[in-house]
Amino acid sequence: MDSQVRIYNGRPTEGNESRTAAETAVYDFLDRTGVEYTTLCHPAAFTMEECEAVRKAIGAPVFKNLFLTNKQQTLFYLLMLPADKPFKTKYLSSQLGCARLSFASSPMLMELLHIAPGAVSPLRLIHDKECRVKLIVDRDLAATDRYACHPCVNTASVALSLADLLEKVIPSANHTCTWVDLPTDTADPDERL
């Protein structure tokens, strides 16, 4: 194993002086919620390919987490879908009954979830006290047992059961999730975000 990679049962026990307040808040929240989780500390992962290496090391899939908004920037969504699944906005928009969606800006991501692009995670919904961001989950993930995501930094990944995430963590953050059925075949490249 790479000397820069460390696995912990629960929160990291080393290097805590360099952890951000946002990352520490995630570990505190998970501990208070009583879920079991594993943390993998690793070099920064920016791409889905780098996240695939994390997935192999921690033994849990990493999903795409897309931060989306409507044109007026009045509705915000965090979409979880399989890492290899293409995404077309028209299918999601029609299921949610809203105007066409696009990626929300980095400043909105920072304002609402206090994270930068590259570390988007449903775990950060703990910061969304006004519940302005709606969690949307692609139904293809329903059969997933364990799931890995960033704890608000892309130098660590947390693996926990998807059931614990959706049935304990998200409700404890006063959020809910909405399931959608997004198609796998999206042949029209003009529609893809």
C-alpha cells in the first residue's frame, strides 16, 4: 500500500492537526449518529479515475455527486448516480418537475455546502441547516451495500453502508432523499451535462 494511504476504523487517529473544521465536523456528526464507517486518507482525488483507485483501496464504490441548479438559481440539488453512468439533464428535470438543470456555480457550492468542487458529498448536507439542497438518488444505486464519499475534503474518503447514509445520516441532518430513474442509454451528446 502507498505510504501516503492510511485506513482507519472510524475517524483518523493521525494527522488531525491538519484536518479542516469541515472534515472534523463530518467525523463528529457520524460518531454522534452512531454509524460504523471506515476512513481512507489518501492523496487528493480529483477525477473519477482517481476515485476508482480509492474505491479499490477501501472496497466500496464511489458515485458521481453532481451539484445542480435551475436557471434562476432558486432550486438546488445534489444528485448521486453511478460513476460510469452518463447524465442528461432533461430526464432528471422531467422527473423532478422543474426547468432544465445545469451545474451550480462554485460560489453557490461554497455558500450552501461550504465545500469546493472536487469534494462534493452528501455528507456535507449536515451544513445545509436551511435544507436548500435536495438530495436526489438514482435508483440504480438501491442495490449498493457500501458507499464511499469524501468527508468534505478530497484527501480522504469515508465508506459506510448506503442504508446508514440514507436512513440515519441524511434524516439526522433534517434532509430526505428522492429516488429517480435515470436512463443508462443517453445517445444524444448535446443533452449531456
